[in-house]
Amino acid sequence: MNGNFQDIVAIKELLKKYPKGLSITEISSALHLHRNTSAKYLDMLKLKGDIDRKEIGAAKNYSLVRRMPVSTLLHFCLHPAIVLDSRSEVVMVNAEALSLLACPLDVIYGAGVKDIPLSLFKDPEVGTRCHDAAQGVRSGAEVQTVVGGKRLHLTVHYLPVVFDTGRDGCALVLVDETACRQAVEERDLCRKRYGALIADQTEFVAHIRPDMTLASFNEALCVHLGRARDQLAGFRFLSLFSPEDREQIRRGLSSLLPTAPAFTADVRTVRQDGSVCWERWTFRGIFGEDGSFLECHALGQDITEMKNDKDRLKRYHENLETLIRERTQEMQQANMALVTVIREKEELEQELLFTQFAFDNASDSIILFDEEGWVYKANRTAGELLGYTAEEFQGISVIEINPSITQAQWDRMQAGASPGVKERTRSTHKRKDGRIIEVEVSRTFVTFGERMYFCSIAREVLPRR
């Protein structure tokens, strides 16, 4: 038996050296075997699918090949399989193939591969690959086809086979990868959705491997750390924190379980400008079906302002009574000052009212002119004397009231004006009705603020009786 095995191995090794093949005579001569012995061994190898036999005229040529016995293929293959003979006609179909193709056996059995009424087999390349496989050339192809209204993603393996009779053939093994492709597409879609979700978030998002290196992260974390994305790839996450906080995070991560997958920690970090800030990180473990820790999803945010607000609020609470007393005292002082201001204002208003009353009820006509000579203000006596209302006085000039003053004279008076110097004289005033009256006038220039006014106090000179 051992000799038989050695002879078979010797035949296979010999055929390896001659890819184009050898005849029985050449094999027997090279290995010093009897022709019948060589023929028996070659038949055994042919049935096993280890060699091919081709008839060239009257001679038979044997060459090394890898063929799978059909019985072995159908016994162990878990995928849909269709077996064709050397003429590319269907001779065997397993139940998985009939189920996948949704086609009864009588439609497929005995039909040529090109005649199978399914779009999958209409491609000319299928016939070519089947022929090549029957000749011992193995190949494969990925195809998409529609069966029963459902789109399938298949990987078709074209395998050289040998029948129990020693005849050559071809087997089509159809690996249905539809579910796998759909799962990959769904996974890619989920990744895109997740990427779109975290892209514009202001929070810091990171995925951490079990060795505490960064697997992935969003742009917000890159900006926060002031590092480019390629600089953070594989970066050790814990190095971002102080030694005390690192230990806190390590303990928290080691405590994660499928039943308690998350924990939160407030930690201190140092900004790029050297200032200390507070961050709140929530870590959520991701576990496999067996409960093993795969990675950790980390979500962080800057809570410095919130921490500062809490500290300020605490101080406000502690000093609330002091603040109330201080504010009460300030309000009392402000109220006292306000009462004083109101009282002074009331006194001032009374004085102003009295001054206005005295001005309006003076026995003499009092008229104030501005620097251009227009009436600025006139009392009630002036209106009674000249016949003008208060509104009418606003459009009257000194020249209209006192015809004895010309524009040139008024300009000279303005140029030589000395505030406080009083002058008494007799002059004339012109009434609204055009009548000229003689008056005694006391006039002077007065300054108020940054402006100077001409004050004319007049009394009508009545004829003696």
C-alpha cells in the first residue's frame, strides 16, 4: 500500500514538470512502472480530480489539474450549486440553487447553460467561463441580477469538477452576498449619518480604543486642542488631562459594564493660552455580544462658564445678607439725596414762578432783544403798551419797535456794548396800530450764559394836563 502511494505521488510530481502533459508510455518509462500499473494509478487520479485526460489521436495525454469530485462538492457545499457536463448542459442542481433562483427543476435540468430562462445566464461570458472550467480553468465573477423582482448580489465560482465516471465537467457555485452587501451599505449609510451628525456639533466627540488611543473624533475637538486631524490620529486620550484626572477616568472606564455602560467626569484642562478650564466628559462603553469591551464613545463640553457661575452664585448666597444691608443703606442714602433734590427743585420752581410773575406784572414794559435785534422775550405790560400778543412779539425787531434806531446804529450799539452799564433816555416806540408814543427808557446790555441780550425797560410819557 505504501508503494502504491509513493508511485501516485511520483506520477503527480512528474506531471508538475510537464504542464502540457505526458502519455502513459512516457510516464511508465520515466518512473519504470508497468504500463497497466501506470494506467490504474492514472484512472485513480482522474477520479479524484487530480489530473486531466485528453485524447490526441490514438494516444491519451495526461496533465496535472485540480478538479473537485462532484459527489464531494454536493455533499459539503452549503451554497447553491449547478453542475454542468462537458457540453455545458445541466446534469445536477441542489435544493439551495432551486430556492435561490425560484425555478423548478424541470426547467433547468438538461438545459444548456445559455438556455436557462434567467437573466443571470444570458451573459455570453457565462458560457465562456463554463467552457474554461470544464477544461480545468477555475474562475469567479461578481454579478448583479434580478430574480423574482428582487435584486441579488452574487459571487459566481466556476469550478472544474470530475464525475464518478471520470468525465470532466463544471460546477457553478452561487454565493449569495445580497444580505452582506445590504449590511455594508447600511453600515456605510450609518457612518455617513453619524459623520453628518457630529460634523457641526460644538461638543467634543471622540471614539477611544481599549488602549486609550483616539480612533476617531470630530472637528470641534481638533479646534479645541489646536491640532490638525492627522496629529490626533492614534493620540493617547488620557494625556489631555492632569495625572489626578487621568486616574479618575481610568477607574471610571474600568467600571463600565454592559448593564452600566456610562459614567460622567468633570476634569480640568489647560487651554492653548495657558488658562485653566473645566470640561465635562461622558463616557459610554460599546460592548460585543459576548460582553467584551470594544471601544468607548466620549462626549465632552466646556463647562468653565457654568462652573464660574456656580462659584459666583455660591458667593452671592453666602454674602446675601451683607449685600442686602449695603443695598438698603445705599437706597436710603439715595432716597435722602433725592428728597433733598426734589425740595431744592420745588424751591427753585417757586422762585422761577415768582420771577416770571413779577416780570409779567411789572408796571413798566420790559423787552429783551437778542444779538440780532429780534425780540427774545417781552412781558405782559409790553404787550399791553404796544398792542402785541406774546406770539406776535417773536417776529418783531428792535428797529420796528423803536423807529429812532437804525440798523447802523444798532450795529454800533452791539459793537460797543458793555454789560451792566445802564442808560436812561427819552425815546419813541411804535405801536402795532402804527401810532408813535413817547417813552422814558432805561436800557442796558446783560449777559446770560454765553449770549448777550439788550434789555429795554420803558414807560409811556403821558401829556401833562
